[in-house]
Amino acid sequence: MKKEIVKTPYRLIAYFQDHKDDVTLSFEVENTFLESVGYKAFIDVAQIFKYKMLTPKTVDDAKVELHFLKLNLDKSFHKDMKSEEKYGLESAFFKIDKIMQPSFLYHYQEALKFCDVYSKNRILNLGINKGDEFEVIYELLGDDARNKELVGVDYSPSIIEYASQKFHDAKLVCGDINDLASLDLGRFDMIISIGTLQSSNINFNERFMSIYQNQLHNGGAIILGFPNCRWIDCEMVYGAMTPNYNFSEMSLVLKDIHFCKKYLQQKGYRVVITGKDYLFLSARKIGVV
């Protein structure tokens, strides 16, 4: 059976809409169309309809055949409610490797540089999981990382046990972010929290202000990561989701970012928002390099 030749962006979107329930998709594109939009355009559309693009195949000198596979929507930590440790060692969330995603890694590295991680001695990571954020710091600082006091907090005992074997120099604490006062951790030069404060059991505004007031040194820096993506079948799929919609809807993400930015600016901070799949709020005190 001869495959359809998709020639315009309109038809590209329509093709996915017409076949959105198919497990696999394949069609041909002419090289002239491919050269005008690039492979990224096809990857972006595929993600919208929860597909991943497989390796393209050359048809002839003028055409390429593209293949797509439907993501398994049941393979998502967002649906992993079987264990009390939703983010524990046996969870679907543990299988996620953010560092393998360049769009996460690059913007997180730049956030660390903006906040001058090189000069920060005590660094707190709230929601350490398997330690992706610390791993990037170790890679960025090299041997100088040994001179830092890295402290990680996570609610999952199995995660703390795992991360303790990986980061021998760090202090890792099993505890509730809602009750940091009981952990008696002191104050820090930098606080990092990637996707943790947005958890359903945390009052975001209240917890953020408490962390700023009680855990951050005067002049300390803050990096917050706001997921603007979904993890499905081990793929990072762009677009924040809310329970009320079946499409990407960013109101809650933007609301939290706006609150933090305004709050920190009132405290004399320079605040920047960067990133794509994860939006990074990076804040450093004005006059402090």
C-alpha cells in the first residue's frame, strides 16, 4: 500500500489527528519539506499526540519515510499510586533520568552559574531523589565540590539509602519538607528545589516563604525548577498538565513562578526565568555576585 506524502504543516497536524489512536504511524515527506522545517518539527508534533519518532528511512533521492510509535500512557509516574513511596526506589519516578535530557541539563547548569554555585559553601537540595541535581554540581565543580557542604532532604527512606551510597560526602536526611524546622539543618548559601514544592501535600506559597525566611542565609541564592512537562514511557513530553484539562495548561505553573519572582524582587533579588521542559527560577541578591 502506497504511503501518504505529507507536504504541509497543516496536513502534518491533521494526519496525527486522523490517526491519533493508532499504535504506529508512518508516512513520507519530501526532502524539500523536511529541509524547510527540520526533524524537530515532526518530533514536536509527535509529542503533542503522545508519540515518539523512530529512526527515519530514506525512500529515494527525493523522499524520506518517517515512523512513529505511540507512547504507553500507563507507564507514567503520574499514575504510579501502587506504593506508599510514590517517589521511592521502586517507583516509576526513580526510572526518570533528567540529566540525560539536554534541555534540562543545559538550563540547570546555567542556573547554577547565574547563582554562582562556585562561591556557595552550604547547598541544600529539597527533594533529592536519586541525586541528579547534586551530580551536576559535582560535574561542574570537579574537585572543588569536596569543599562544599551538600545537604539533601527527601521523604523516601529507600531514596536516602540509595543516594547515601552514591554521595558519600553529602549529608542526606530523611524528613518532611513541611517540617524542616524539626531537622535543625541551619541556614544555607544556596537552596535548590526541582519540582518538589509543587507536590499536592505542600502549600506552595506558605512553604516557599518559610524556606526563604528560615533556611536561607542573607544574600543566599535560590534555584526552583517548575516542571513544564510530563514523563510518559520514560520520555519527557513537553507541556504541563492539570486534572481539569486533557491538553497542556500552564496557569498553575505561571502563577507559582509569578508569586516567587515578585516575592524575591521585593527582597532585593535579581530573578530570571529560563528553560523549556523545566522552567527554572534563578535568584541572586542584587550586589552579591
